[in-house]
Amino acid sequence: MVKVAILGYGTVGSGVFEVLRSNSDVIQTKLGDELEVKYVLDLRDFENDPVTDVLVHDVNVILEDPEVAIVCETMGGVNPAYDFTKRALEAGKSVCTSNKELVEKHGPELLKVAKANNCSYLFEASVGGGIPIIRPLVTSLAQEKVQSITGILNGTTNYILTKMEKEGADFDTVLKRAQEKGYAERNPEADVCGYDAGRKIAILSSLAFGKKVAFDDLYTEGITNITTTDFKYAKQLGATIKLFGKCVHKDGKYYAMVAPFVVEQENPLFAVQGVFNAILVNSNMGGDTMYYGKGAGKLATASAVVADVIDCAKHIGKTVRIVWEDEKLELSSLDNAVRKFFVRVSTTDKAQIAQTFGKVSFLDEVVEGECGFITEEMTEKEYQEIAKKAGNVISMIRMDA
Ligand code: HSE
């Protein structure tokens, strides 16, 4: 029997407790051993809840119990989760987490501590909730050179963009409705400004390329400036607009960013609707593989944590190897990235537009007095210089190639 402790009995922690109980039979069959929750740590008390029998309020009870082999850190936030995780690993206990903030900030260090203590630090649930993506990246694609990862990594923004497109409602209206339904936080900044997706693509880029890609170094643009007019233009192309986390390794250069993109129908991510997430990985031998599912939610996220618990239980006394060096990956400036741009300008003088932006494909008029068009491929730097010179750009959204 393998003894497990859960730190934090919130949404994900209580989900882990539930998954371990409800699916104990299948887990036992597949693992060939039993997983038993010995402790759940939380500051609160819970009446009439099965957790009562195993609830503790002092983390030291867990950290000092040699019987506990695996700890699920489902507290969230950097502190005290960092301290508890480090101490658990130093005590030789594997840690499984859904905590993207901690993983993004201290992943390489905690992986090193795990290795030094013959245990594991696993974080499948930190990106894409219930979608298996970390394990495919580090295991199933270990033989591949990853060339790009493009992900719809945030359910809240995908829900908002889907509603804007389908119902023609503006950003503020849809956000308010999403908040009422509990899909969006009362403070939606981390989601709508792209920070949540940024942390997730920072983790995926680090794993894909083996060195540290820090969220703070990424270009991050959210969806707050996307309008229903943009969707009307996109519709003419049979396209839509999605918030992408993206990392690319091309011609020896690495790029990573979060931004809205115009996405055409041929792209497999085009069809990903509502709160769902999906991640498209392109690698040099196998080509495209895509991973789709619920990016959030109690049981989906908890299920991914439990998958890690099973992996740790199969590797007691050993370390599940994950390569993520502390050394920073040198990211190329976004200025050098080449793509087409969808641009709206406050003039209808097509000759003048062509003179400034070069060869462009004009879209049909959507709003009187403005013009929408797609540029030819150019670098971001070239685009910025032209846009500055033009002085009449209303908005720009990058085209996904
Ligand atoms: N706020 C996140 C989302 C939750 O909307 O996807 C999962 O990290």
C-alpha cells in the first residue's frame, strides 16, 4: 500500500480525494498496489465530509511521517506551497501538483531537489487541466525535436471569444455573463490579459526546449481589445480569432508569446469551442499531434494529479526524469518573427494603403470610413515601422500561418 497526503482541500484537493476514492478499484488494478490517503491538510474544518477522518492542520504531521510516500500539492500560489513542496521532496516524498504559478517560477529547482532525494516532482495538471500534455511531451515525444507548440490554454478567454463570435455580443457583455456563470473570475485580469496562458506556455516551452523560459520574458497580449467588428472581418476569410500561447523553434531561433491570432479553418485549433483547451505540437519526425479536453474543473484537474500520483507510485525510490535546466533559453526578439497581419485603418483610400503597407488583400467594408486588409508576410519590426508611419491603424491581429 502506498500512502498519500493532500495539501489543501479546495476545489482540486477535494477532487483528488474524490478521484482516489471513486476510482480506487481501477487504480489498484492498473498500479498493482493500493493508494491510501493518510492525511489531508487544510486550515479549515469540514463537517459531514469524509475528509474529517484524515484531516490535519499541521503540515509537519505529514512531512515527518515516513509512511507518506507521495504528497499532492493542491494549495495554489507560491507561498507556502514552495516551502512545503521543497521540504516534502527533501524528505524523499514525491510531490504532484496542479500549481502552475509555482511550477513556472521554481520548476527547475524543485526538479533538482527531487532528483537529489530520489523522488519525483510531477505537474501534469499545471497546464491544460485534465488534458495529458506534460507526459506526452516528456515521454511520448522524447524522441522528437519539437518545432512548435500552439495552445488554446485558457478556457475563460476561449469561452468569451466563442460567445463573441457566435452571438455577436461585445467583450464586456460576454465577460459579465461568464462571471455570472462562474466561468470567469471576479477579477478576470490573469485570464483576459493572457497571464494565465503565459505561465502555461512558459512551462510547455521550457519542457519542449529543455531550458528555462520565464513568463516574465514573454510577450503577452490579451483579448481585451478584440471586438465584434474583428470577428466580422475574420468571417469573410472563413476564419475565427483565438488566444494562442505559442512557442516556435525555427532557423535556430526560439520564440514564445501569448496573443490573439486570426485562425483559418484548416487549423485544427479552429474548431476548439467554449471552455475547452487544446494544444497542437509539431515535431520533426511525427509531425502534428494534438491534445484536447477540459482545461479546468475539479475532477478533470484532479484526475491529472492522480495520474502523476500513479506514476510516482510506480517509481518509489527513483526519479521520473524531466529535463528542465535552470539556465535561461535565449529567446529571439519578437521583432524578427515573420507573419501576415490583419490590419484595420481609419481610411478608405486603398491606393494610399497599398503605398504604405505594400501588396495587401482587402476585405469587404464592415464599418464605414475604415478599411480592413491582410498584409503580405513581413517581420513584426517591419510591420511596426509601417504602422507607425501610416499613423491610422485602428487595430492589428496576427495571422496564424
Ligand atoms: N482560469 C483558467 C482558465 C483556469 O480559464 O483556463 C485553469 O488554469
